[in-house]
Amino acid sequence: MTSDVKRFDPERMMDHMYWWGVPTLFGCEHDPDPANCDIALVGVPHSTGNGTTERDQHLGPRAVRHVSSANRRVHMGFGMSPWEACRINDVGDVPFPEANDNEACIERISDFFTRLGNAGTRPVAIGGDHSVTGGIVQALGGEGSALTGGRKAALLHLDAHTDAFDNLDHWLGAKKSAAHWASYLVAQGNVDPLKSVQIGMRGNARTLDWLQPSYDLGYEVITMERFREIGVDAAAAIIQERIGDAPLYITFDLDCLDATVAPAVSNLEAGCEGFGIDDAVKLLQAVRGKDIIGGDVVCLMPTKDQPNNITSMVAASVMFEMISLIADRIGTN
């Protein structure tokens, strides 16, 4: 009697050791040409959109490249290997020759991701502060977008904060900032808020009406308080119904997670419990089968991480879920 279990290829064993070889995202081939992949893994090492002293977010892509090959796995829940289902390459980092000029950097991001979208390639990015999402989505959503067919994108936005503060002219000098992207993308016609969900908002806000801009824009907002009241299954159902068949972009701020799960992030909200990783993954998997045009993970602060790189590992795990969601829809096993 013979076993159907595949023998592990010893020559591939080292591919799962994060400390071996040249570090790329998930150990994928480095190829900057988006025509050669279905899913493009991208580093966005940008820190000047936050405008605070939390400037080390530009080190996030390098930190995740360091550990992510350990996450090059099969997806047991989906019963598939994204690495076999799709062509997935690390296309490198967005270049930032004007790194201290946030507005110039946002346009650099848009130029880079426009090239990916025009090639029909779906990106999964690691930032970078949360302003990078504005640069990405203004390239991928709305009029002229190859990935959406000119339609506005829906957003699934997991975060402790709304980043929709259009009542501010700037955030410490940055205009298309980490505090503004969720509002200006609506104003520009890149995002349809009526098909979008912001979830995980918590903490002690500076003003009592801090959620009002999101309500005024038309977003569905599920605060942590509301999430605890309705539970993960009801929240997932709201997400599924709200998004419908719209082209979807996912953005995941690591501060939506509890500080004990992801300690090395900017703008920690330690006074109110955030998501555990299992609930966060369930919320991501709620959009399985949707037309996901891309996603990002942001606000990693590797210089604050523990020696075991736990927050970078968590960031890689979230990226793996996004990669698997896209591969599950577009891949051919």
C-alpha cells in the first residue's frame, strides 16, 4: 500500500527559512516587469504622510522581506497554494527621490501602480504609512482604471482610525496624508463609499464627532464597540452585502489589531482592545470570491518590534491572506 502524501522536496526546504538566501517578499522571484506576473508584491517605503515622529514606517518593506519566506505556505482553508495557482513576483519598491516631500511621493506611488494596473496585474503592497493607500487607489480605482473597467472601487478598510478627516487642511504639513486619504479618494471619484466598509475604529478620540466625516461621506462604519455587540459573523455579512459585486481594494492598518498582537505599529491605541488575529483573518476571508483588485498592509514600525520580529511576521501573515484571496479567484490550479 502506497501513500498519496507528497514527499517534501529537500531542495525546496531552504526556501522556507527566512534567514537564508536573498530576501524577497515570500521568497518570490524579483522581476520588475508587471507583465510577467498575475499578482505583484510591492514595497512602498514611505514615511512622510503621517507627519508625526513615527517616521520609521519606511523600513516596513525591508523588515517583511526579511521574515516573509517563512509564510510561503499553502492555504489550508482554501485548499490551494497561491504560489502554484498564479504567477507571483516581487516587483521591487516604489522609488522616492523626493522622500521628504509627501505630495511628490504620493504621485510617485500613483505612477508606479498605474503601470501595474495597466498590465492587468493585481498588487499586494507593504508600506509605509497609511498615506500610501491614497496614492495606490487613485491609480487603480475610478475613471481610466484598467482593473475596474473605469468603475469606482469599494474599500474594505480595517483600522483603529477612519483616516477621513477632511475637516483638516493638512496633517502637520502633509495634504494627501495618512489622515486624509479616505476622504479625498471619495471626492476624486476613485472610491464608492456606499459600497465600502471601515471596521475596527476605537480609542479615545480627540473630538466627540470624530466619526462624522465618514458618515457624511457615506461609509459604513463598524466601530470596535459595535463589532463586539454584533460579532464577527454579522460583521462579515455586512461586509459581503455592502461590497456586492464591486471591484474591491483592501487596506489593513496593523493598528486595528490589539497592541499585544502587533506592538510595533504607529499610532497605537492601547487603551481599548483591538482585533485578535483570528477575527481579523475571518473578516478578510469574508470577501472570498470578490473581485479584489489589490490590497496593502501599512503602519509597521520595525524599529519598535520585538527581537523575534513578531509584528513583521503578523504583517506577512495578513499579506498572505490577501494574496490567497486574489489567487483563489483568478488562479488556475
